[in-house]
Amino acid sequence: MNLDEILHIAVIGAGLMGHGIAQEFATAGYTVHLHDITDEKLATARAQIEKNLHLLAENGIITAEKIAPTLQRIQTTTDLAVVTENADFVVEAVTENLPLKQQIFAELDAMCQPHTILASNTTALMPSQIGAQAKRQDKILNTHYFNPPYLIPLVELIRSPKTSDETVSVTAALLSRVGKTPAILERESLGFVGPRLQAALIREAIFIVEQGIASAETVDIVVRNSFGRRLSVAGPFEVFELAGWDLVLAAFEELYRELNSSTEINPLLREMVEAGKLGVKSQEGFYQWDDENLRALRDRMNRALIQQAKADSI
């Protein structure tokens, strides 16, 4: 199978990530079937896609003339048979539930054409787990998007030991064609790259707060106004190559002893969850949340991501 043979895209799950993934393919000119279990979920997804497209047009990332044809290319349905009938490439984007994903992949394996590539947008589960009940092991892989997928270009590609080289190369080429930046991992590993790095950072951040070294607000100020800016243009290996690994080694000789290296969940995190302090969804976490400061945070993040997307498009 080659890239030009991929004409129809199917996205299973129209939620937080799925609708944005469908939007990306449709914007690039592909016919997309978007599936979910209720018409209400699909209507919400279509409304959000239209809102996203207007946001992109208002900021000059796409033209206003692209909005209507992009929406026309997205067909929504609750019938999985309709979604799979002509699909050449499928992205599953349902909740992080392994038995559910395995069931969906078994159904897709039975219903899709033999050449169809089956991809899962999962944060941590491995493709060998997700596709365990499917027969086409060579055509299954993970495509891990980051939220919001229409503004963040990276997609991690994770292969199982049975995924073919052709499947990986065609998927990478497809993602590149629609404007994404594919990052191909050498082998499957729990958490991939992005989630593992984020987990390491938040583990140390919570530990700093727990130890009374700094408040959560101070930690966020430090990250936003220092290496957070640098990491948007240079990765950690590039940054430390500039510094020199001899200096890095000298700095870490002492520091490593102080870092949190526990394999147990931080007690403070468990206490927060047990107390119902879940963050925005409960209006309290390390911060207090109301409509005003939540809107301010989302606006700040969107503005920054849009500016970066505009810069990338130049």
C-alpha cells in the first residue's frame, strides 16, 4: 500500500481528541467519517470543529473559504459499518480503556478492508496490547496526538514487534502530508516519549511543593519564564549539547541525590485526589478555579499556541 491509495479516513470517537483529528484530515482535503455512540456527541463534535475552524481563520492559519468545504468533508454516523466500509486509514480515539480498545480493534479488524491501517490515539497503552485480538498485527500501530491536535504538530508513532515497516512509513508520510510532525519510536514502551517526560516533570514538581521548597504557583512561574520557553525551540538534548556534558555531569553529581526517584505515587497527589481536589473539574486543586481565571488560562494557552502555529506556517 502506498500513500496515494489512502483516500478515506475514519475516526472512532468524537471527543476531546477525535474531533480535532478528524478536523485535521478534513482540512487537508481527505474525506472523513467520524463515529461515536450517540448523535448528540457527534453534533457537539461538529459544532466544536466549526468553532475551531473559525478560530484558525480569524488568526490567518487557514482562509475563511476553507471552512465550509472542510465541514462538508466530515460525515458523522453512529454506524460502525458505514465508517469502515471504504476506510483506508482508521484512527481510534476513545477513552483510555484497554478492554474497550481491544474490542473496537477486533471489530475493525473484521469489518475493514484487508489493506486498511488501524491506528490508536492512546496516551500510554501499547499497540501490542490494543491489537491483541486482531489478526492484522502488521497493520496496527499507535498514533499519539497531543491536545489540541489542530494546534500541536507532533504525533508519536509507536510500532509493536509485529507492525510492518510499510505501515510505519505510510503512516508517517500521511501525517506529514496533513501537516503533522511524526516522531517514530524505535520500539514500544509504556508511556512512549512525551507522556514519560511529562510524568517525570510533574513528579518532581509535586515533590518540590510537598517538600516546602516552593509553591505550585512559583513552580509554574519558573517553568513558564525559563526553560519552558527554551524547550519550544530546542529539545533537552540540543540544550545540553550547547552547555557541554562535562558541565551537566558536574551539576548533576550533587543534584541527582535530591531528586525524587521514588517508584511510588507521591503521597501529596493521592491526598489531593482523595480530598476531591481534582483541579478545574472540581474547581480546586493546587489552584482555586472559577470561570474567569479558567477562561484567562485557556485564552493565554490558545494565544501562545496560535502564535506558534502561525510562525510554523510562514
